[in-house]
Amino acid sequence: MSDVEVPVPHVPTDGLIARMGISIVKVTPDIAVGTMPVHGNTQPYGLLHGGASAVLAETLGSLAAMAHVLTLDPDGVAVGVDLNITHVKGTRDGHVTGTATAIHLGRSVASYRIVIADQKGQNLAEARLTCALRVAPAT
């Protein structure tokens, strides 16, 4: 596994990451960290929307997987193929922090555990993301 930090990727201003207010703090093949405001990402009852948590989880896991695949092939790509998330607590304000930690880093698959916590450090949700990695065939 690698703890080499990679440059935070450019986030398009018209994409979902920007619309959700997600800020990327750190990206390595082993870990990615980001934050997201609760305001603007709530469901009708005023709680953080579960779908917003899922977007944060997939964003962080995918960025870490991309950092990993680029260590294998400079033209490689990572695409999410499976995401599951369990919500254990709600929040109504502030921001949340997501931390994606590598479970498995292979040549064709990378998997991450993503924990989303509130400002007090209490876990709100836990997700698992599996990404398929596309690299050039070995010669």
C-alpha cells in the first residue's frame, strides 16, 4: 500500500462534487479525506440526506482508487461498480467528514471502507465501495 499523496484532482465547477459542496482534503492510494456541508444536502425532514452521504462516499473511494490505478498505469481509470452504505445516525447542521481507507488494492479491483462522521467525530454512516480498475495489458 502507498501513502504517497497525489495532487488533489481538479473538480469541475459544474459537476456533482461542486454542487454538493464537497471539498477534497487529501488523496493517496490508501486514503482519501473530504468534507461536505449538511446545509443544502438535507432530505425533507431536515436531516442529512442518505444520498448525499453516498455521493461523498463514492467520491472519496473513487478518487483514492484513481490514485492507486495511476501507480499501475498512467493512463489507467477506476470506475465504481458496487456501493453500499449503512446510515446509523443523523445530523441537521454543520459539516461531515468522510474518510476512505483501502481494504484491497489489486490490479483489477480496489475496495474501500468509507466512514462519514459529524463534527464531533461521531459516525453517521459507513460505506464500502468497490472499483474496477482498467489498465493497459502487461507486455
